[in-house]
Amino acid sequence: MPLPTPVTAEGVAGLSAIVSAPERALLAFDFDGVLSPIVADPERAFADPRTVQALARLAPRVVGLAVITGRPAAVAVALGGFADRPELAGLVVYGQYGREHWDARTGQVVGPPPSEAVHAAQAELPGVLAEVEGGSSAWVEDKGAAVAVHTRRSSDPAVILDRLRGPVTELANRHGLWVEPGRFVLELRPPGVDKGQTLLGLVDQTGAGAVAYTGDDLGDLPAFGAVDDLRDRGIPGLKVCSGSAEATAVAEQADLVVPGPSGVAGLFNALADAL
């Protein structure tokens, strides 16, 4: 499969910089909806083996590989099958948008203690959901340092998500938390870090001379913004969207759109072939 051509000049320049000097390139990406499909049960969202194989091929050629996800780092590592893979020794998984990280070289997760505000909000959630018509059909996911309210399993996911948006936001505000909207999900999490900040810090840490970020949801837009900031600093970048009908705003800001996780697998393998 040949490499696809980005639709923007900036994207073309970013991809060209990665191909011409991969040893200076940083490749970063979300997990759900990018490395794994979006499924009704998040605990079954396993990474596509074809994508993991491509990452193993890319790892020795690039300056860095990083997953930046809203999930706990340990969960993404387990679902990705990243542990005990010597060929992925350079991989770093940033969980909770960057509040914690797992390094393949050490196999350890490093991060702050659990948030008392998140625990307090989670304790109130059942009552908040029960007051909304259909709200009790939402599924609450304990993410350790965050808590997520999913409506994908509900009879009318979009309608119930819209009904819950106001009450959940009010709950978050009472506890000083951010609400991170996503694909049929509202996540309550501590403020202070997003994927864009994490990506910028990683570029500074690695000294990368080019960067690509692949995302699929609204929480990935700050990382796209970081790619734009890096371009302004003279560092070429590529914004890739793992496309879906559920988050069109991401596709609108991307240089390149591929058809979901299967398209990501094809893109990463084509990049590995090119290198």
C-alpha cells in the first residue's frame, strides 16, 4: 500500500520530513478509536494486531513512539499488549491525558495520587443520573483518576448524552473538575493537563524534528493544536484523523483522514514500508 497524500501543504511537508529523516520523527497517537475500535464494552477494546505489528517495525527507526490516551496507562498497556515486547522498548504510554505515564523500558506506571474530587463526584453520579430521563441507562466507568459516563449502550445514545450534559457539567463544576466530551461519553477529570501539553512536552524531551499525531475524538483537538504550534516553531507536523461519523470536527482539522482503526493500521504499515 502506498502512502496516502495529505490534503494540505503543511501535511505534505510534515509527512515528507518524517519519511526523509525518520530518526528525528516522533509518532504519537490516541488509543481508543485509533489503535483499537470503539466498542460497546471499553474493556474489550483491544488494539488491532496489524497496528501493533506496524509500531514494532517503526520503533527502531524513529526518535519516539507515544500513546496519549484518556484511559489509565496500565489499561491501555494491557489492551494494547505492549508489555514484554522488546521490539517496543521505546514506547511510552501517557494515561489520563498525560497525568501519568508507563515506560516500556521499566514497565512501571508513574503518576500522581488519586483525585479526591473525582471520588466525591463519582459517589454523587448515580443520584445525578437517576434525576434525568433515561439517565440510569448510562454506564459509569471508574478510570481511577477520572470517571466517565457512557451512553453508547443506551437505547438512544445521542439524546441521553445531550440530556446528561448539563447535570454532569454542574456536578463537575461543584468539584472543580473538567468535563471532557467524546464519542457518546462525558468524562470528569482533574484540570491542568491535556493532550496538547503532553505532546509539546514530549517533543521538547525527545528533541524531535518532525511530529505526527493521530486522533479520532474531541479530546485529540488540543494535540492537533500543538502540531500547529510546532509548525509555527519550524517543526514540520502531520495531523491524522481516524475517521468516523461521530466526531467530524476532528476530520475537519486534519491533514489526512483514514477510515478508522483499519485505516490507521494500513497507514502505519505503509509508513513502515516507506522507511
